[in-house]
Amino acid sequence: MAYVILYQSAHPHSEEEAHEILDTLREGGIGTVRVRQDDEPGGGVRSFLVEVDSSEYYDAQAFLEKKGVTPEALDAGSSMDFRVVFYSDKHDSEPEALAVQTLLEANGITAFLDESSPLPNFPHKVLVASADAARAREVIESARATGPIDAEIGAAKSGAGDDAA
């Protein structure tokens, strides 16, 4: 089981907020969730994290949005208000994440690759602004439904149009 961080904060009310999120998720049927405390090495900064199993991440995020739970650490006014729209811990997660990032940017959605590790065998995430999250998920699902053959045909058509110009 691989845990993914859904929330992390070091603000004064982060412990209470983390436990509120935990309780809300458990009430919503998200069972594999935990609160963890993280102390910054060599410093006095203590943060609290809410982690969920990677298979329940999107459900947990969607449930919190539906319930209107907006943690202070991820409030709407934050310039760091991003949502994970792709997560993989497979052996080929890096090229897959790069492909998703390229797909989203080709569809006009600014996407960022979370480079939490320089090693390619660690999990990779693609993040987008919260306002673009729903559309990004639709683009990803549409691409998965049509498959790589349709993507190659689309690329060939767009390339043919460039030659004609």
C-alpha cells in the first residue's frame, strides 16, 4: 500500500484541521487514511499531514471538494492551489507523467510535473491549477478511452496541416 499526501501544513491550526479532514474522509467511506506528524530536521517546524492510499486519492479529493472542506493550507486565495490529476508509482511513471503533462499543455492546460525525486523509479505526479482540474481529468480520461492510435492519427493530421501552411 502506497500513501500519498493529500494535505500538509505547519500553520497553528494544522493538527486540528488534519484530524477534521481525517474524520470527514472516514465518514465518506475513505478507509485507508491517516494523520502523520512531520518534524523538519534540525528545526522547530512541525507539520501535520493527511495521507490516503494512492488508489483512493482522487475519491478523497473529490469527496472533500463535494463536502466543501477547504483546508487553510489550500484555500482559494493561495497561489499554491494545485490538484493532482495524475499519479503513478509504476516503473515507467516518469515518461508517463511527461506524456500526461504534454497532453494537457497541448489542450491549453498549464501542467507541472512534481519532481519530488531525481530518481526515475519513484512516483511521479502531474499537477494543475484547481480551476483546471476537472477539465484536465476529462482530457486524460478521453485520451485513455481513445488510446494511442487515435493520438498518433491526430498528431499526423496536425503535422500535415503544418506542412500545408
